[in-house]
Amino acid sequence: MKNKNYNNFYKLWLGQSINLLGTQFLVVALPLFALEVLKTSEANAALLRGVIFIPYLIFGLVAGALIDILFRKKVLLICSIYQSVLFLSVFILAITNNITFPLLVFLMFLSGIFTTFYNIAIPSFLPEIVTDKDNLKKGNSGLAISESLATIIGPMIAGIVFTIVGLTGSFSIAAVTYFACFVCIVLISRFKPHTEGSLKNVNIKSIYKDIYEGLIYFKNHPVLEPIVSCGAVYGFFKYILYSILVIFLYKVMGLSELKIGFVVGSAALGFLIGNTILLKRSQQINHTKMLIYSATVSVIGLSLIPIMGYLGTVYGIVIVSIIHGMGEGIFAPYAATIRQLVSPSHMLGRVNAVQRTLNWGAWALGSFASAFLVSIFGLQTTLFIGGFGTTLCLVVLLRRGVLKGTNIEYVRSN
């Protein structure tokens, strides 16, 4: 990367890495806080992760249209600082015993709104500071590696932190990480934004027109549509499984908070391996067949998680989760790079919004489905439904340009 792009990318990378570390604290803390501190049911605890993703279904497409109009750096700054204030408020409410489960649900919904805008803005902002194709692949792989490291380190550190300061302390850690992310993004400078961010000519009619244009572009694209649709099916069933995995480890397998942190963290090692493979071979990988291979590896790993849970082997869960992570660690950043390469700059926010709305919206629906299934079938059966259900994403993926093994350069030029 050129020196200017290099500096800007690593400021973004550092901020995002710190942000993700705090987020991983919450992945472990939220269900355990609901169970242990608020004394709610297992089904309610499973709902919390879904609440964070609901705003993608409600605001995702609008957020994408606005992010194509607004100054994307400013969007990231606003979301980061408001998240910091929000989780500081949760921490204060918790230590003063003024937090209730309905209030926590509401606050997590607000957090989800900021998360929606932030996570759509990040992949839309990256091509503004990293303009070269090969470096863009490396940039996406680098961000994916930071996510993988956060997924590995975050739960491990979380387990240690919980034993020292309790579950409530995780909310203060989250507040600090969002503020640190804000500071890193402030320091990004000297790049050419896609727009000056004026809202003077924006109205509801123009926003809906922009949304419709983005949906049509997505629907007609021979590669984007199968990839994103696959991700939606995959995410729905994955989050049926993931919404109860921590609860399963805690309630059924009897692991302590510290051990749960290490199991969840160790299981994400595969993401790092997959990201590293993609980073090293980014210049050699230029066709969609890699998406098929990596998706297959990922669903094999996820399908084996409930089997290992049924057998009661913690080491087995870790091993098959690593296999799953290797596949997803290649698929996710490679799919993100394809979106950035084949989408016009002025439409990238809307394309990312369609992806986030469908995929992360599916996470919300999966979390709610998980809570419903747990209340009927229990934790063990729900784990099987989630794990084996992910294989259906392959049916959705193996179509159109992906099935043909289309070269990325060809797709971009058409």
C-alpha cells in the first residue's frame, strides 16, 4: 500500500480491532448476565443477541441509501461515540441495580441501530482509503483477521475479567473499546471521500428510489445474489445454534464462565487460519469456486458441533468449530472483496446494506427461532436443528455465476 493508504488503513484496522474485542466480551456476557444477574429464562437469554440484529431488518436498506449520500467517516464516528455512551449507561444502571430485562432489551435494540449503520459503513468506507484491487483484498483479509483474533482473544479475556470484576464489568469494557475506536477513526485523514455528504436534495422519495435501484442491481447480478442469499440461509441456522451455544456449555455441559470463554475463543482459531490462507494467496484467488469450497468446509464443521455436544466432548466442539472457522474465514472476506470490486462506488453502501439486511437480519430471525425452539424442544435438539440446517445454504449458493466458477474480473467488467 502507498504510505498514505497504509497509515489510514491501519488506523481503521486498529479502531475496528479494539471495537471487536469489546463486542466479543458482550457475546459471552449478555446471556450469562441475563441468566445469573437478571434471573431470566434460557429462552429470554437467547433472545438478547437477536434483539441487536433486529434493526438490520428495519433500518438496513435505509442506512445503505443514506451511507451512499453521507460522509462515511462521520457516520463511523457518530456510531462509535454513541455506542460508548450507551454501554457506559448500561454499566451505571447495572451497578446501581436499576437494570431490568425489558430495559436491557430496549438498550440492546438501540445498540443494534448504531451497529447497523456502523457495520454497513465500514466495508463502504474501506475502498475510499484503499483504492488498489490487490491491496483491497489484503485490507479485507486484515480486517477479517482482526475479527478472528478478537473472537479468539475476546472470550478468553472475558472469562478472566468476569472472575475479577463480575459480569457487570464487561459493559464498562465495551464502553471503553467503542471510545478507543472513535479516537482511531478521528485520526484518519487525507483521503478522497466518495461524496461531500450533503443532505440538501435528499427526501423520502429519493431515498426509496435509491433503495429500489440497489435492490435491482443486487437481484440481477449473477454472483452477488447467490452469495448474499447463501449467507442469509447460513446465518439463520448458524444463529439458531450460536444463540444457545454459551447457554448449552453452561447449563448442559456444566462449564464455568472462565472455561466457556476459553472454549468459545479457542473454537475461533479456524477463522484466523482461513483469513491467513486468503491473505497469503489473495493474488492467486480470482474465481468464485473458492466460495463453494470454503462454504462446504464451514457447514461441515457447524454440522458436527451438535454431535460433539451430544457426545459431551468439549475438545470435539473446539476441533469441529476450528474446521467451521477455516471455511468461514476464507468465505467472508473473499465475498466482501467481490462486493467491493463489482459494485460502483456510488452504490456500494446500498449493496452492502442489502447484504447486511439479509444476512444480519437472518441472524436476528435465527436468534428468535432459537428461543422458540428451545422452549419446545430443549437445548440439545435445537442445537441439532441449527447445525444441520446450515447445509441448506449450499443449495442456494450453487447457482448462476457462482456455479459456473465465474472469474471476478469478468464479473466486474460486465
